[in-house]
Amino acid sequence: MARPLLRALLIVGLLSAAAAAGPVRKSGLAVGPVMTGETGEEVGLRGGFDSGLLLVALERFDDELHQRTRAEVALRVPIRLTRRLTMAPQLGLLPIDYAYYDGGDRWLGMSASATTRFDLFIYGPLSLVAEPLRVELRFAEITIPALPRAMPEIERPMNWEARAFVGLRLGW
């Protein structure tokens, strides 16, 4: 697991050196819907703040079966493609992926993420942000049953999940 992560960080470092050549808006706040490929029915709200190479984002899913909250920290490399379009490959970690189900069961997971983000300048500080395909690799999870004195289940799955995000970004 460490070797692919080191390669990915090396690629991000090389891309950041290439990205330093062109001016890109430095900081911004993006908000919009996020959809999962897991069931196709899970839709939530994602909000994030990015500043240069760092992105911090929160996601919230709330439906009749469960409430789910996720937090992500990612390294991103903004590369200006045209005057109005910026591409930003990013690698992230989701240290908090918490779900509470109606039956009282709780679930906590951790994942790594990779995506390519596109930022299309609209007017002034306003942009359209799209992450058409986010890929996540879940590498740890724990399930805490609602039953009293039940033992939590700790698993080390290696399953992939796909997501998509589209939002509006206010940047300066």
C-alpha cells in the first residue's frame, strides 16, 4: 500500500512543479450535490474549501435509512489548460466516513481517494466545478451494532467506490 502512495505523491509533486508556471486563482469555496455509484440512489451535499495545493471538504447524506457524514483532506495540483478552464488532479484521504442507521447501528470507515477536478470560470469569482469521476478505495471500517454488549466488527476491506460531484465555486 505504501509503494503506490509514494508513486502517487511523486506524480503530484511533479505536476505541482509544472503547474507553478501559470497563474491560477488561489482559494475558493465550492458547494454542490455529490452522487455515489455504490447504489445509484445516494445523493448528498458536498462543500469544500481549497487553497492552492490543499482541499478540505465535507459531505452530508441524509435519507430515511441513515445519516452519513464524510470529511476529506486532499492534495491537488491546479493546472491551467485555457484562460477559462483549470484541471486539478488530486489525491486525498477520508479519515472520517461515519454513518448512523435508523436501527441504531453505527459505521465508521476510512478511504483514500483520487479524482480529476475541472474548474470552468464563469464570471468574476464564480466558477463551475466538476469532478465527473471520483474513485475511492476503502481500506478500514468498523461496525458498532445497536445491540447491548455486542462486539464491534473490524474489517480491512479493499473495495472501490465511484462518486461524482458538480458544484459552484466562489474563488479569489
